Amino acid sequence: MKSEGLARSGLISLFGSAFAALAALLLTAIVGNALGADGTGLFFQAMGVFTILTQVLRLGTNSGIVRYIAEQRAFHRAGAEWRIVMFAVGPVAVISGLVSLGVWLLADALGAWLATPEDAAAMADLLRAMVPYVVMGALIGVLQIGARMLRGVAAFTLLQSILLPASRLLTVLLAVSFAGVAAWGAFEAWLLPLPFWLIVTVATIAMPFVRDFRRRGESTRETRPTFSGFWRFNAPRTVSSGLETALEWSDVLIIAALASPSSAGVYAVITRAVRAGGVVDKAMRVAVSPTISALLAREDYRESTRLHTSVVRAMILMNWPFYMLLVSMGPAVLGIFGAEFRSGWGPMVLLSLAMMFQTACGMLQSILLQGGKSTWQMYNKAIALGLSIGGNLALVPLLGVWGAAVTWMIVVVTDNLIAAVQVHHRMHVDLQPTRLIAPMLPPVLVFGGGGFLVTWWAGSSLIVLLLAGAALCVVYAAVLWLLRRPLHVETLWRRIPFIGRWA
């Protein structure tokens, strides 16, 4: 990908990720204010089950599609991209259909296992409601990453990060505002847009898919990927993808089962708020993953190191301000979702600090995957999931939401430290941590120190949050401008994937 294309794709991906994060926050605010802590907990519990199912049922094919198509293009091959997409779609459709049938038949038993006795029947109804959408949810994820590779970042971002989240936000808003629905109706409204966008996604990739199919004669037996090779790569990725998704949602499900829907609601809200800070991380991964894959395929470790270090410095400068605002002005942020969620500020501080550490570690997971080390990542995620389940089972009954937050921090730090050792010592991508200290200081001082000062002086109302947030952004922009040479901001601007020169 030429630098101009990489620049454009990075900016598009960043905008899409920002929009999706904003839509997720607005959705959480609507659900929190309309359903209260109990209803919010039940809603996000059902969302967690659906997300785990659909992510697992993608069978890790997202990384396989990116890696194999990027590899074909790195060596200027044509006529095999359609084959790669079909390698993914067929097994996903069959297996997700079988799992959907199993969920329908076992809904009552699963509801009793996932929820407290008082909420078991409601949970079973939510499971039955999601059954018709499971296959669509799995396929749309596979086909959208196909759109990323066949149509480009703009099409992928529009479909996944803008249109689908916006339509879900609209349907849930209409459901809770005019129909006055409870958790079941809100969840049904959240599922409703999937069939339409699945059809749109198929139509989006149809032309490049057919065009590549017509060039299939240019793909020789020696150069074209094979079904067995594709799934040898994806077999461990299937497991690690499921482990990643279970890791993301297992804490909410365990809190709902062992504590209460109210506690699960509070925890779901603070995790949604914290995960909104992953905007830049996701944008960077979408924009850079094909480039990282091509560099590693050519064993160009020097350029991989330079690219990764520049990306991480940019991620810190853009991500850490958000997390520091959650740390310093958390009560005001949580008040957006409803007064009863303010109690989650302390646990949210721990989660924010953990995500700051993850940001500083950079794109370790992408490097492992695009470097062909999906088995390593599978083992890493198995360790992380074991820590998460064990920690939550041990600490949630004792500490509630605080126990889940402590577990989150332990898991994030452990997972990233293991990946850092693998990438640095065994994949020859130097992580260069000393070059990350300088960009850490401005967000901590401006948004951390400044935010605490504002909260101490003016309180934690919504208006204070808005005014202080805007003022701190202006101060931060001025600091970056004044320190642009010591922070190498101009160098970052040239090297980050938005305006990079890597191909």
C-alpha cells in the first residue's frame, strides 16, 4: 500500500473507530438511563453471550483473510483472493448454524446457568431471541473483513464502524423511547439491523470478488493458498479468538451470575466507558496490519521496529488523555449513564490504568498474528482467560465490582508482558520502551493533574466535565505544539501509518 493510501486508510479508520466508540457510549447511556442498573446488567449480559458466540463462530478467519490476501499482494499475485474468502465463509456458515440450533434447544438450561434464579427465565428468553441472528452475526464479521481487503478501508469502516453501530443506536433509542420496552425489547432492537447490513455487505464485495474469480487462471498451484494451509493457520487462531472474546465478556457474565444484575450493570457501564479509549488502537491495527504482515513476510525487522515504535508513540499521545480523564473526572463521566453508576469510579480507575499499560505495549497481538505466530497467541489467551475466570470466581463473591477490576488489571498486565517477551526476543521486533517515556508525560500532567484540580475545585457535574474537557484539550494541543521538537511530533506525523512511508 502506498504511503498516500496508508495515510488515507489510517484517517478513515480513526474516524470510524471514533464514531463506533461514541455510538457505543451513547447506546450505554440510553440503556443505562432507560433500564436502570438491573435492566442494563441483563441487556449487557445478553449482548455478551451473543458477542462471544458470533466472535467465536468466525473461527479466527478475520486474521487469516488479512494475512493471506496481504501475502498474495506482497508478491504481486492475483486470482486467489476469492478463494481465500470462500475458505472462511463455508465452515463459518455451517458451524454457526449448528450452534444456533443448540442454543435454541438448550435455552432454558443455559439461562439457569448464566443468571441468578430470579433472572433465569428472562435470560432464556433473550437466548431464544438471539438464535435467528447468530449465523448472520458470524457471517457479517467475516464478510466485512473481506470488504476491508477487497474494497478497502473506507468500505470496511463505513459498514462495520459507522452504519451498523448507528442503526443499532437508532433502533434501541426508538424502542426504549416510544415503545417503553424492557431489557428483552431493547436487545431485540439491537439485533434487528443485522439482516439488512449482511445483504449490503454481500453486495459490496460482489464485484471485486467476481473480478478476482475471473482471474483465477493467473493463480498457479504453487502460489495459490490451500484450504488446509488456511485452516492450519486459523486452527489456533479459532481458539485464541474465542479466548479473546470470552476474556472480554466473561467478567460481566460471572458478576451477573455470582453477584447481581445491578452489579453487572455497573461493571458493564464502566467497561464500555473504558473500552471507548481503544479508538486509536483499533484504527492503528486496521490501517497497519496489512503493512506489518508484508514487512514480516519479507523479514524486514528493522522497518517493522521503526513502524511499531512510531505507532506506539502516537497511540500514547492520542489515547492516554482519554484514560487520564476517566481517572481524574470519573464521577462526572459515569453520571452521564445515570446517578447509580457513579459508584463504579474506583474500579474504573484500575481499568483505565490497565488500558494505559496496554496502549504503551502497542500492537503486540497484531505482530504475533501477522507474523504467523497464532499458536503463541492462542496459548497466551488461554493463560489470560484462566487468570480471568479464576480471579473473578475468587474475588467477585468477596469484593464485587472491585474484584472484577483487580482481576482485569492482573490479566491485562500478564497478557501483554508475555506477548512483549515473545515479540521482542523471538520475533526480532525491538519494542524500545525508553523512547516511550517522553510522550507519556504530557497526557498525565495535563489531563491527570489538570482533571484532578478541576474536580477538586468545581465538582463533578456534566457541565464541569464538558467545559473542563474542552479547556484541557486546548491546553494539551498547545503543549504538544510547544514541545513538538522534544516529543518528535513532526517526526511522528511523518512516520505514523496515517502519513507514513511504509509500503
